[in-house]
Amino acid sequence: MSTPDLHDLHDLPIAEAGQQLRDGSLTSQRLTRHLLDRMATLEPSLHSFVLVTEERAMADATRADAELAAGTDRGPMHGIPYALKDIYDTAGIRTTCHSKLLIENIPAKDSVVAGKLAGAGGVLLGKLATHEFALGGPSFDLPFPPARNPWNTDHITGGSSSGSGAAVAARLVRTAMGSDTGGSIRGPAAYCGTVGLKPTYGLVSRRGVFPLSYTLDHCGPLSASVEDAAITTEIIAGFDASDPASADRPAPNLRKGLRDGVAGLRIGVPRNLYKDAEGLAPATVAALDRMANDLAAAGAVVQEIALPDYALFNACGRVILIAEAYAIHEDNLRSRPLDFGELLLMRMAVGATISAADYIQAQRLRRELSEAVNRVALRQCDLLLTACALGPAPRFADYPADRPGPMHIQTMPFNVTGNPALSMPAGFSDTGLPLSAQLVARPFEEALLLRAGYAVEQIVAAWDTPRSPALLAEAA
């Protein structure tokens, strides 16, 4: 049997690494040690981790090797390293939400997702940077620095799953958990050139994950490939009677049919959503048009459709998000306001001005917008193809130091509606930074969404020679 080359270990897809773990040509200890050494080289420039759990990781890997050798197989993540955004509770391991307020917080229990990944034999490498409480950032007045984009460390990763996007793009892990309230999985995935899946609202339990907005929060993975995302989501999905939003549905099979292609699928392109948006880069439009043409050439029926104006989705979602976030943090905002970072405090304090009437009207609008997506658009079509990030990642230097800066992404509509949505790489800008696209499906049709995403992945791979972030040369 062949022995994997050390320099290729971080590029092994989860399924391929799993096969080698089972045939004995690779051990989890070797894979884990390689990634920990890689982190030691890259992290001083990247800041994707706020805590590296080296001792736990090597213990997890040692146990995985022993179990696999003894014939105990916990599934496709057995022996595979992963990492968690630092809002996921981990028993006995610090969970800070990247904030001074929780800098000494050590949970007694795992979050449901952390417990499922551990139970599946995964190897925890550590906790990942986020924007403070998954909202404010990028900020420089917090206990940890903001994560930087591996494609160019002068540029942001997006947020709030900032460390997750950076760590996966740098191949410190193949998959990492993020959360998405207004785009916090898909934005970093878009800016960092990874796959980012926001599952249907209720598919993945949020118990033990620090909330930002009870009715908008979603848990999901940022991954190096569509198949890696499918494997991760199969493990973390499932009903949790203790999460009031959890959907009582059978566990999904997301890899069956993954390679079945898009022939016969109806794909709607809501150009009105993004065509006049501030910050829209011509390269993004060109990538979306090229993708639509290539999907049609692969047998899909691609048609232009219309959705309500993006401004309606955004206003609706922002009112709900800020009102619910303020309710969660109200006590600390009143008693310890200066312990928050400046940017988060500016964003969160607005919640004190939102009335009950404002909140109720936003929820009424939410119902109307959800019907426009699910009872109109997604009855005409099987999937939607639209913009994710409107352009490549901005520079840190372009963000004002004294107020929240703009984030030119169009992800909020599908937090408002709860539909599953997938951020996909879509080539590169003329500066070498990743571009993105977004696919959307009906609720609980993740298998179809990932099938289309896999087809897009193959299409985009044919556009250009493979590229790697410049930072990765340091780890070669």
C-alpha cells in the first residue's frame, strides 16, 4: 500500500482520508500532527484559531487509530480533524465568543453539534475566531485579533465565522463549524474561497451554541468541498427535542445522488436582486452569467425570475436580528457596556430603539417574503442561482476604525426565509481573490442543493488552473 506524501495530507478530502485511515496507509495521529505543525507555521499570520487544543487532538487521534484498528468504525469523520467556531460550547474547554465578557467561560457540557462530531470520532483541533458574539467586527479591541484572509492577509475574511473561513481556506482543517444569522457562514466562505452551507432552519440543533437571534440563527459547516460539507452535515443534522426550533425529520442522506448532475433541473436567476446593488463587481456578474450558461449546457433549464427587492429582505432581517440580539444581551449592555468591543456596542445599542410594533411588522413582512420565495419562485424552479458576496474581500484598511463598515453580501434573504443556501467558489477577481455564487433550494432539500453544488464545483474547476492562497507557500 502507498504512503501519502506529507505535503499532500492537508489536501486529502474527508472521504479519501477516511479510506486511507481504514486501509492502514495513514493514521489519524500522523494526519493530526501534520495539521498541528502546519498551524504552527501559518497561525502567526492568520489568527484563525483563538485556542488550539493540541493535547485533546492527539488524544482523539490516538483513540481513533485504536478503534479503527480494532474494527470499531464510527463513520466518515472517524479520525478526521475539525474545528469549532468559538460560540460552540465544549465541555471543559474555554468558549469565549471572542469577547472579554466570556474570557473565562468554561462550559460543563458540549453543544449538541460538538457532541455529535466527537461521537462520530472526529479530532478536535481547537476553537476558531469569530466576530464578537457573532456580530461586531472586524475589531481590534477584543481579547484576540481578527482572522485574516489566506489569499491576502491585508484583506478581511468576512464574518462572523471568520476563523472558520480562514482555517478551511488555509487547509488547517477540511471542515469547520460556523453559524449563520445574516450570512455568517456564506460570507466568509465567499471571501475565502470555500464551500459554505447554511442548512434549513431547524435541521441542525443550536442547543449549546451562543445565540445571536433566536429566529434567524442556523448552524452549519464551512468546508473545502461540497462532498466534505455533505459528510459534515449528515453527522450534525437531526431532531433535538430540547431545541424549540428543531425540525422532527429523518436524518438526511446527502451523498446519495451527489454526482447525478443538473440535467432537467429548473434553475431560476433573480437578477433583479443584485443587478443594481452597491458594491457589485463586474467580475461577479460575469461569473454568475458564465455559471448560468454552463449549467444550461449541462442540461439544466435556466430562466430569469424576479424576487422582492433585496432592501426589503435586508430591512426585515436587520430589525429582527438586532431586536432579538438586544434582548439576549440587554443585562450586560446596561451593566457592562464598556466590556463589549466598540463596534458591537454600536450595532447592538440600536436594539433599544426598536419597538414592539417594529418587530411585529418585520415578522409580518417576513411571512410575505417567505411566500414570495417558496410559494412563487421555488414553485416555478427547483433551485435559485444568485449572488453571494458582491465582489472580492475588502481590505482591512478600507474599513473605518470608528464605526461599522459595509459588508457587500446578499445572504440575508435566506435567513429571513429559512431556506437552505450554499455559497460556492466562482473563480477569481483580477487581483487573485475568490469570487462566489449562491445556490438556494426549498426547505429540507439539502440533497438537491448539494447535488447542484457538486455540479457547479466541477464547472468552476474547468474554468481555470487550480490556485492556492499565497500564504500557503510558507507551509510548503
